[in-house]
Amino acid sequence: MTEVQIRNLLERTAEWPAAAQEELIRVMTDIENRYSAVYHVDDEDRAALNRSQADVEAGRFASDQDIKATFERFNLGRA
């Protein structure tokens, strides 16, 4: 989609019903946040990351062979 197409579409939204405009604002805000916002790690996320790091350090993760065998077992194609 070109910048001109985006501008034209946004201009047409002025004629949309209020509910549709509100929905558009919510969706566009969500997309904007997804692509431009800095993600802040909360305590729950930090704890999960720490658990994952501990698992890696303890060697508790699947090897490439384990992953390949699982994919083959469940006929999931290539890992």
C-alpha cells in the first residue's frame, strides 16, 4: 500500500460511523504500539526469563536431535 493510498483511505474514514472510527483508532493504536513502543518487562516476565536462564545453565533443554525426533514422531515435517 502506498502512502497516497493510506492518506486517501484515512480521509474517507471521516465519513464512517462513529463506532467504526473508534474501532479504527483502537486497532491503529494497537498496531502503532506493537511496532514502535518499548516493551517493558514486568516482574512476571522477568521471573520467567530467569527460570529459562536457569534451565539453560542446568542443561535442561532439548537437543537438536530431540527436536528432530519429536517432529518425525508427530509427522510435523522438518524441524
